[in-house]
Amino acid sequence: MTKSDQSSSQETEQEIEELPPLTFFEMLGSTFSAAFGVQSQRNRERDFSRGKPGHFILMGIGFTAAFVVTIVLVVKLLLSQLT
């Protein structure tokens, strides 16, 4: 690795560290997009440069739990209407 490669690498790392972290609503939008498979390239790059993996894991677990609970409640409601 040359000196110019090292300095440009350090500058890139500094630029990434200066970016503000993702807001709750940006992470929520990314989680919904990921669940439906429609994430844009620009948002994916934003998520990887500014997001933290732990936050996305928690959002994914929360989304999955809410989705399962919603499906169970809808099925119970429909079954109660049939009897």
C-alpha cells in the first residue's frame, strides 16, 4: 500500500466518522424496505456507511415479532368470524 492509498483511506474513515448516525425513522424505513426487498442502492450505501449492525438487528427482530403478532391476530379474528 502506498502513502497516497493510506492517506486516502484515513480521509475516507474520517469522513465516515463525521457523518451523523441514522435516525429512528431512517432505520425503520430501511427495515421495511429490506423486509419487502425494495431497498435502493443509495439507501443501502447510506445504511452501511452510517448505520450500526446492532441497531438493524434489533429493528429486524422487532419488525419480525410485530409481523408475526399481527398475522396471528388477523387469523384469530377471521376464525372467530367464521364460527
